[in-house]
Amino acid sequence: MPAYIARPTTVLAGHKVTTDEIADDIRTHHPNHPRLGAILRVLANCGVSSRYFTQPLTADTISGTAPVAERTTKAFTDGLAMAEQAARATLRRHHLQPTDITGIITTHATGWAVPNLDIHLTARLGLGSTVRRTAMTTVACAGGAHALIRAVEQALLHPGSRILVVAAEVLSTAYNHADDNIEHMIYKALFGDSGAATIVSSDPLGPGVAVDVDGLFEYTLPGSLHFYAGRIDSTGMHFDSTKAATGGATHVMPAVVDWLGGRPVDVPVIHPGSKPIIMDTATALGLGEDDALHSLDTLNEEGNLGGVSVLRVLERTHAQPPADGAQALVVAYGPGFSVSALHGIWTN
């Protein structure tokens, strides 16, 4: 019997920030940057028109000079609030009580805290004291897909399971004017804040994706440890990348295609890391822009949501449900360069 991924619920942060506002902020803070013109052109064509931050763009913890302790504490507090809101909405959506939940898997990479989301949410939601817990704190953009993999495994192993999967990211904490190379300027425009939650169960709770053990895939590109990395210093948390990372999904999609072994993909749920990442993934699958519309719309309207992203794209997919029996692929990428993917059948 397969495990079933139910419809997610996403909570966007409270402050909408446009790309034009970010461009103005960069002009203000870096008026003499030698590549300012190039940076502004890239921002205008990055595929993101707006995103949502937990704090106003002018907040000291975003475009200001708040120290690392203040930044990371605020990022975790804001992330926890969105995580709780998304989790409660998901329980309501699927008519579940906290005591119905047998496991909780969380992913959150943008605010250091011990204990992490799993313990906080167990207490806040009133989950059982013996609930199975997994807290992932460094998976970053692959977090949502990776959490779904772990939840499917748990549901397959324990019949009767109902696993709450929760992702929350406050990527605005990496919006830092101490970072002024062009890659960091692009990240200022790409990232958004959000939380999302869903249920993975051993019996269906409504429409969703049915996944069996052969539908799970993880792959780490050899020699890619330096492609992407997080960094923390006195000014805050940072996200770095190197030129070796150029090409994104093209590095690992051959491995994904080999694993698929000719299985079709009718419903692509692609991590909206950037427009090239979306389209490189779609192209490798033999798909086009129309097929990847939910990922492209998420990127345009809400930005790269990190580990929340694929849950948001999956939620959008439910708004226009595919045909019963369509074959779905959830795929996301993380640092150094890794891929987490699930292949399953859409059930209505």
C-alpha cells in the first residue's frame, strides 16, 4: 500500500515587498557599487515581482544593522509563528485533532534554535508526548521534499500513521547589506518568507499524491560541497554560492531521469529556486513553460520560499487538480548540490 500526501496549507509572511522596492533599497545602500547597473538589470529579469517578508524591508533586522543574535532570534520567532499557523490550518483542513498525529517532521534552516520547531510545535499544538519527531535544520531549499520523503517512509513503516510535515523559512534574515557581490544581490530579490504544512498518511485524507517505496529518490552530486553554503558571522546569517553552482538542476537531472526509468511526469512540482532552475528541470523531463506554470507563478508572486517551496507549488496544483491517475514528480534542490524527489500517482 502507498502513503498519501494530502493538500498542503501555506502561510505567507505579512509584509509584501516588490522587486522595485528592493532595487531602490540597493541603490540607496550601494550607490557607488561598480556593478550597480548590471545588478539592477538582473533583478528586473530574475522572474520575481514580489515576495513577502515577516518584517518591513526597512526593519533593522533586514536592511539595517541589527547584530546576529537579534537577527537569528527574530527569524526563529517569526518562523515558528508561521509554522504554527500553517499546522493548525492543515489540521482543520483535514478534520484532524492534535491527538490524531503520530509523527511530526519539521524543516527550518534560517533561525538557529535549540529546541527546534518539532519540540515547540509539539507543545503549542498539543501533540501527544510519544509523537515521533524529526527536526531537519540544514536541508534548506530541499527541505520540503526531503521532509516528505522521511514522512512517506514513516507512513509505509507504520500503518495508521498520520505525520504532520511542517516547513518554515525566514529567508529575509539573509538580506544583508554586508554582502555586496552580485550573487548576494540576486538573493536579496529571490527569497521570501513563509510557512507550510501538510499531512502524510497511510490512508488517503482526500485528493493528493500516492507514493510507494519505489517513488523516493535522494542524490548528492559528487564534489559539490562548495557549490552552496550557509555562513554565520557577527552581521548575521548568509547564503553563499560559487560559479561552480551555475547550471543548477542540469547537474543532477540526469540522475533523476535515470531513476525515473521512463516513468512519465504529467504533474511537475518543481522547486522554484529561480527561473533557470525551473526550466532546466522541466526541459530535462521533456516539459515546457505551461507544464511548470505553478512553479513559475510561485516564483513570480512569492519568490523562492526555500524548504517551503514545493509544498506551496503542490498547494497551487490542488487548486487546478490534475486528472485522477496522473503521474506526479516533486523535486527540490539543496546545498552543496543535492536533490530530493518523489514520484507518485495523483488521486482524486
